[in-house]
Amino acid sequence: MGLSISVYAQHRAALGLPGTSHTAVRKAIAAGWVSQEADGMIEPARADAECAGQTDPAMQRGAAAHAQAPEARRFAV
């Protein structure tokens, strides 16, 4: 079952993932990071995997990103 752009953004927010606004999802679609079905809906499992392959945790803001890269804290000055 596919999700609309705004519902997919809410899905990402519920999982604590980056890109939690409909604007961020639209940009990800335009950049080719997320693909849509023929009817314009987004398959959440596939889209999450596509985003994970394109997302660099070192480039993310916030505590969630830093929790994913503990080795970065070890070298912080």
C-alpha cells in the first residue's frame, strides 16, 4: 500500500528519520532519492531503503545523527 507525500513524511517523523516534511520528500523525489509508483504514491519500505542508501549520517543535524556515529565523538576536539 502506497503513501502520499505528506503521509510518507509523517511516517519518517514517526521513525525518527531525517526528511520529515513534505517539502523534504518532494526534494528527495526530484533528486531521485525516492521513487514513486505510477499512481504517485510512495512505497514506504522501498523509499526508506532508497533514502538510507543516499543519506550520509555525518551530514545530518541533531542528536539522532550523532548517536549513529559514536566514533565521530571520540575524535572531537
